[in-house]
Amino acid sequence: MTGKSAVRAAIGCGLAAAWLTSALAAGTAADLASSRTYAVLQKGEAVFQENAKLAPSGVFQYRLYLSGASNAPAPTLKLSGRGGSTVVPLGARQAFSLPGTAEKSDSSLKLMVSPASESVNWRAEVSTPGLPAGTRRLGDLRLECLVDVKSNLNGLNEGKVDCMPAAAKEANCMEDMHNCAKYVPAAVGAAVLDAIKGVARLEVENDPYEAKPFSYLFIADRPLFSVSLQQGERRLVLPTEWLYGLRQQRSPFFYWPYPKQYFYSLPLSDASWSNDALVVFEYMDPV
């Protein structure tokens, strides 16, 4: 083999190896995105039951969001383990209930979406029947966030995502003076509030509606134009910064697992909005 031939062969082998490595990595990413262990999903159900007071009439399901082409084949969901696999029925909106099984001790037990894709999003869904069209209940959404974070459904850092007001988390003022200063009742009096601030040497945030880098991202059913909070006569249109995951993007090459126009965040930690407050959606494509 001549020198040039050897170089060409080496380059060809290198390109083939790079392609194979890339293909394997893509396959691994798709497999990871398309499956969840039964234990994680079961933990999510337990979190919902433990915090049902946030949504007393809430109905709990899991839901798949797939961002593939509209003509893509309908997904199939299967429960798979050492004993084989069974099909899990998916509703019209790709919602499903976790099936019971006698093999819960099987550590390999998982739910898998077919065909596998990196664009599969797993979410908890809590819905209260009878709400006006185009609205959600804030307590339901707080509970969705809590289920996701505490069950490790999507690998979120629990310490960096606020799903509820500090008071609801029963914060210890000596350990969490910042939140105590934010949410202490006005009836306690300015003197006590100033004392808490002084001991903690903190400044209360001026704008509770400033989107945080780790605000939980919800997915709407349709592209969003605006999101408002409503409670009685009080109404607030959230700043655009709370839409489209604007604070989550880290670089121009950041990969979005779902179209950005569906994403929104909420001030879940603001105790001035009760769990019965309504989240009102205005869509880009009004029907």
C-alpha cells in the first residue's frame, strides 16, 4: 500500500469510527429519553398522594409530549421487565395511568416508548375537572412540578426548583431566613420583619415575578401568546420573560426537546397567589 493509500485508508477508518461513535451516542440519548423506570413513576404517584391537598379534586396521570413530525407514526408505550412486556394504553393526548404489576421487585422494570426518540418528554399531569376552557388551576401546576422534582422524573435538582411557597414547605426561619422574610404575614408587624431581615442580613427581592434561571418549564397544548394569573378581581399578565423558556437558554446551540412556543413558567413560590388561582392562556392560534 502506498503512502497516499495508507493516508486515505486511515482517514476513512477515522470517519467511520466517528460516525459509529456519533450513531451510538444518538441511540443512547434516544433510549434514555424514551424510557423511565417503573420505580420513578411509582414514586411520582406517591408524591401526588402525599400532597393531594394542593389539588383536592385533581386527577393524576402521566403524559408524553412528542415533538416529532406531524406525520410520524403513533407511539407505542410498553411496560417491560424480565417477565416480558405488555402494551400500556395511551389516550388521545398521549396520557396514561401507571399500570399495576405483580413484578414491582423487578429492578429492570421500565416503561418504554417506541419508536425511540430524543424528543420524548415525560410529564406529570394534574387536572381539576370543570375549569373554564383555556385555564389551569395553580395548585394543580404546583403539584405537577413537585411530582417531577421529587420523583426525579426528569433529573431536576430539587434544591434549585421552587414548586411551592416557602410557607407551604414549612421553612425553618433560622435555616431559611430569606424566605421567611419574603413570606412573613403582614400582621406580624414591621418590627419583627425588620428583625428577621437584620439577623439574616438579607434584602427582600424587589420583583417576585422576575423569572429565575431554574424556573420549572411547563408545556402548553398550543403555541402561547400570553399567560395570566387571575384570582377574584386580581389579574396579572406575566412578562414575556416567563414564556418560551427565555431564561433557560444557555447558548445558540442549546437543544430544545420541544418547540419553544409551547413553554411557560409561573411564579410558583409566590404565596400571594393561592392554589385556587387560575392560570389563563391566550394562544397564538385562537379557535
